[in-house]
Amino acid sequence: MSRLLHISASPRGSASHSRDIADAFLAEYQDSHPDVQVDHYDLWDGTLPQFGPAAAGAKMTVFGGGTPAGEEKVAWEAAVATFKRFDAYDRYLFSVPMWNGGVPYILKQLIDVVSQPGMAFDIDGERGYVPLLTGKRAAVIYTSAVWAPGLGIEWGQNAQSPYFEGWLRWAGISDIQDIRFHPALWGDYPAELKKAAEAAREVARTF
């Protein structure tokens, strides 16, 4: 049975446009796929571990064929547990608001925690990185308040979707659909939000 995990990178709760669009997606998805388990992961709920010096040391220990010990062991076990939570699903919905042209740091933190050797990837001496998260699907809601497609450089640059989609593909998740809300400062927010919600429902029906 398929399982879907909604991962929200917005800290704005009910004020979040990306969460509003996600709610439209999930309502339609659950109507269209009543037998699919749907869970939520709010990255701001305090359960996402840090990936600091001990964890980085543990990663290099593992790269070298060793077994982490002490503080490294504790940090590594937290990273492994987070990866297992993530890997338990074959469908993902990501709510990704744009922060300073890129993604919220909490989402980058998740990426750094789960992108571990032998879990998200392997390395081959001839082929380079070998993705391990194959056979999964992702729908991604990208939102921004200032930057929008077609605007000049004075309105910022999009390092949001290229970075995040690049990471998904690097990890092996190549079946990706995106849903966008980029009304710009002067846009008709209610109308654009309605359009994005309908786009989300369309994706959800066949996801």
C-alpha cells in the first residue's frame, strides 16, 4: 500500500500560502485515494535533529568504513532514525516557500540529515554518485511573495526550485510534479491562490 508524507517547511501555520495549497492537494488526494495512508511532518515541530560537528564526524567515520562511537554514535543514530522515517514513504508532498531566493534553512537541514552514504546515495569509482531513493514520487508546492517568473534581476533570482529539484533527482526521485504560487507583490493573491489550489487538486487526482 502506498504511503504519502506531507513535509512542510513553512513556519507560518494557518497564515502560510504553501500550507493552504497543500491542504487543497491533500483533501483531493484523500478523496481520490481513500486507501492511501497520509502523514504530516512539520519540520518546525522540534523533532528534526541537528547535523553538527558530531554528526559530520560520524558521517566521515562511516565513509571510512568505521563505526561511530560516543557523541558521534548518538548523532548518527538520530540521523539514521530520521532517514528511516523519511524513507518509509513512496509518495511525498513538499510545501516549500521561497526564503531569500532559496529554500528555508529547516528544509536544507532535513536534506543534510537524510543525505547519508548507504541510505540516500552510494558512490561508485566510475559512475560517481549512485541514487538510492528510486521508485518514489514527489509533488512540490513552490511559493514566493516577491520573485516571480519573467521579472528582472532586481526582483531576485530563483535558487529555490532548481536546488530542491536537483536534490530530489540526485537522490533518485525523478517522478516530480510542481505546483506554483508566484503572484509577485502587486498580484491578485486570492485569484492566484485559487488557481494554485486547483492546480494542486489536479495533480492530486492522479498522483
